[in-house]
Amino acid sequence: MTIKSVMVIGAGQMGSGIAQVFAQAGYKVLINDIKQELVEKSIERIKVRLFHQVDKNKLTKEQAASILLNFVPSIHVEDVEQADLVIEAATENMEIKKDIFKRIDQYAVKDAILASNTSSLSITEMAAVTKRPEQVIGMHFMNPVPVMKLVEMIRGLETSDFVYRTSMEVVQEIGKTPVEVKDFPGFISNRILMTMINEAIFALYEGIASKEAIDRVMTLGMNHPMGPLTLADFIGLDTCLYIMETLHEGFGDDKYRPCPLLKQYVHAGRLGKKTGRGFYCYE
């Protein structure tokens, strides 16, 4: 099977990043969302990033313009019939994702590969709502997508060897490094990362050290590029809480219990950088 066209469902930060790397690799990319303005905003974000690369002499103006021609705006799920590979990059909510998979299963071509960019949810459960579970796979890109090399490749219970191999090859063709991971809550990246972040929040909650001290220990002592509390703010505390709840429910182990302080901040609307305030202030 030759993948020539890709549809990305969800035109947010992750979706636009995924769309960009495929377009830069020469694929026709349909960017889909429920509103035209969301799609247009996504393409504009990509345009800004491309011309930032032009300013840094990493791309020519002609190359940037050529990449932009690879995008096809879409607000109708039926457009999925034009794609060989469909990547769902919607909100990290199982019911929303299952609804999307039910809908794309109706219109996608017979041999299309259906992928999810989920960061923690079960690929097997999503695949079960389709009539082709063997063609469903997880492709968990890292943020920011144009920069980060890793893609976690998650095989559902029914994912075929052919779909897995084809998906691995496509990821390599766009310049990323695929790593096979089994379908368990949080996979590898978030099972380890979110547990560390949650433990850092517990350390703050218990008064062991200030937020600045906790972050400084991890940057200076462990050589992390940013501290866990700063990173949580950048990820979004609501996202951190959702993933911790997924881990806690999925494994039934109290070592994944979300810190009460994390819950309190989310309930207060202190979600991190996107709201101007999390563990730190950004206003």
C-alpha cells in the first residue's frame, strides 16, 4: 500500500503540527475540523512557522510556498474518502474519539489506515467501534511536532502486521523515529512523565520544597531542559489531571492517584500557560 494523501482530524496545536510535517514530506494533507475558521487558523499557524524557517535560511520562500499548496481545508468528515491515512488529533476524551472513529469508518476507503494521536487512551477500545479494527493504530506524536523526533507506535489488540509495518515506514519517511509500544494506559511516555510530574506536585503539596526549588533540582541535578512544574504548566494542568485519572483507572494502583493540589488548581481554572496561571504566572 502506498500512502499518498493524509487527513488530519483536529486542527489544534497537535493537528497543525502533524499536518505540517506530512506536507513538508510531500504528502497531500487534508486539515479537518468542525468550523472553517479553525481550519484557516491552523493553516495560518503553519504558514507562520514555515516562513520563520525561511527567516532562518532553513527553507526558501519557494519551498515554503510549495509546502502550503499541499494543504486542502476540510470541514466535512465525508472528505475522509480522499485519504489513504487518517490521523485523529482531537481532544483527549475517549467518547469524542470513539464518535470520530465511528464516523470516519463509514466513509474512509477500504484499505485506509485509521490512526489516533492519543497520548494515553486505549487504541483497542477506539478500534472496537469500527468494522476494521485490524486497520487501527496509535501514532502518538510529541509536542512540538515539527521539532520532536519521537512517535510512539501503539498496536491495538487487533492491529495487523501489515498496518503496523506500513505505518512505521510512513513515520520514517516524514523524518520521525517510530518506537513500538503496547496498548496500556499512558503507553511509555506519559506513564513515566506524568507520574514524575504528579510526584513533583505532591512534593509541593506536602511543603517539602518551593516550586522553584523543585524545578531547579530537576534542571540542575538531573539535566532536564525544564522542571516538572514548569513543564506541567506548558502541557496544561487539565491534560495532566486527565492522564493521571486515566492511569489511575486503568491500572487501579494508588501510585497513580492524582495529587489533590493538581485537582484543586484545575477546578480553580489555573490550567497553566494557556490560561495565564498555573504553578507560575504568565500574565
